[in-house]
Amino acid sequence: MPSHPRRSRLRRGLLAALVAASVAVPVSGAASPAAVPAPAPAAHGPLRTASPEALAERYAETRADIGAAERAATRHGDRKRAAALHELAGPGRRFLTFDGRDGGRSVEVVGDLSHAERIAVLVPGAGIDIDHYWRLRNGARALHKELGGRSAVVAWLGYRTPTTVSPTSITSARAIEAAPELARFSRELTRLRPTARTTLLCHSYGSVVCARAAHGLRVSGIVLYGSPGTGYRNAAALHTPATVWAGRAGGDWIADVPHIELRLPFADIGFGTDPVSPGFGAEPFAAGSGGHSDYLKTGSEPLRNIARIVAGAAGSAEPTGERHE
């Protein structure tokens, strides 16, 4: 017997909208804004060590790549992109990689990677690109402050994220593209800092990316928050020795997205089991009452609990008092 008729109607309406959006793609195509031109980044070989000297050299190299992209955006007349890139090229910023083409890819370090004993890798969801990168950056800074010393937070914008409201945000296509890159980066990070405790923090569509990359990764935990689903029936299907955590805020609209999977001739729609449901089998943590973008907000309950998970203080991460069916 449904306990929330209004929510049930909303779910059915959203399901219809998802299907309609998916059907519209092959018929009409999706218009996309003209890409802001950017040069290819200079070729940088893999880091051989995470020493302060090696990292300082890499940060300087990528700063030059960002500067070149800023000049290209200025010549193109895109002042918004140029301003965003100018901010990224600031002397205190630490990028391991940067590529300004096709919306932008980057990997930024907040904290001292050379001596970090705890490393969090933030994997963003839809709507994050160079123009909106500040959202990811703010979360990384808030988490690093919460973690304190001997920690580093890596903001991994290593893939072409889908637009927030678009057909690409309801299929696994972008996650399938992204997963090998996330797995490669995770392996490199393990090689550079083999004794550090590393945790993947996967927001929204980023949880689909993390699930695709999970198998075989040497990470301590995989944290799914604000997740629409993973594309897998349960946590066991991720085939990872890492502890899988899941949390959802009380005011997060993602709760009203139908947890379905539809196999259509041209795409698979939806991501299946709700990660905070008992059937998924993840460890729950309390994620407060905020909205979809509030999980890493300074002073918030989910930020505190996510930091505890990253630090390995899992017993002090407050379990959620509610399980969602």
C-alpha cells in the first residue's frame, strides 16, 4: 500500500519524462553550444614520485597549460571562460593535469599530497565543467579543512560530465567513458602513495562512474551520496573489497527520481536499485536535511560524517536513522 500517493505520482511523472527525453535524442538530436577552443596540453609523462620537488614541477607545468587555454579563450572572446581559467591558474593552485578542450578536464590537489596519510578523491556528477568548476573546488576545500593535517583532497574532473537535465544524465554512456580514466588515475595514486588511506567520494552521477570503475581498485572506501543509482543491483555486484557507504539528504530531489532500468533499442535508461535502500547493502551514514548540492557544505552533518569515513573513523560516522524502501 503506497504511503505517499503524491510521491508515487511524481515518480510516475518523472519516469514518463525520462523516457520521453531518451526517445527525443535519436529523433531530433541535442543542440550543444559551440566549444571554446583550447590548445592541447603539453605532453607530461607519469609522475615517478610524489616528492615535493616532483609535484612542484608538475604543478608549474599544468599552470602553463591553463595559461595557454586562458589566452585561447580570450582570443575567442569568451570572457567568462577566460576569467574561470585565470582563477585556476593562480599561484596557489595545484593541478596534476589540465586539458581545456571540450568543456575541460582537470585533476586538482587541495592539501599536501607528498605527506598525506588520508586521501579523498572527489568524483563529481552532472553539470560540472570548467565554467562551473568552483562548485567542485569549494567542496574540496571544505572537506580538506574538516579533515585537517596529513590529508589531501583530489578534485577529479577527469571526464565529460553530462548536462544536469539531459538525456545523457539518465544513461551510463558517460560513465562507461569515464571509468577507465578513473581506474587509471586511482592506480597511479596508489603507486605514488601506497601507504595512504584512499577513499572515493562519488556525488550524484559520479556514483555511476565510481561503480563502473570499482572492480579491482585499491581503495578503503567508496562513498555514494546524492546518488540516482549505480547501474548495479547491489553493493556486492561492484566486486570491490572496499567498504561501500551510501547517504542521502532529506531535502535532496534525487529521492524522487525513479529507481528503474529500461532497456531500449538505442540506450539503457535509469540506474536501478536505490543505494540507500536495504536491498543494496551499503553501509548507511546520516546525510542531514540539506539539498542535492549541500553534502560538502561547511559545518554540515554529511561533511562531518564523510570526513570521518575518509579518516577511517567509521564507528564515529553517525548511521542514518531512516532506511528508504
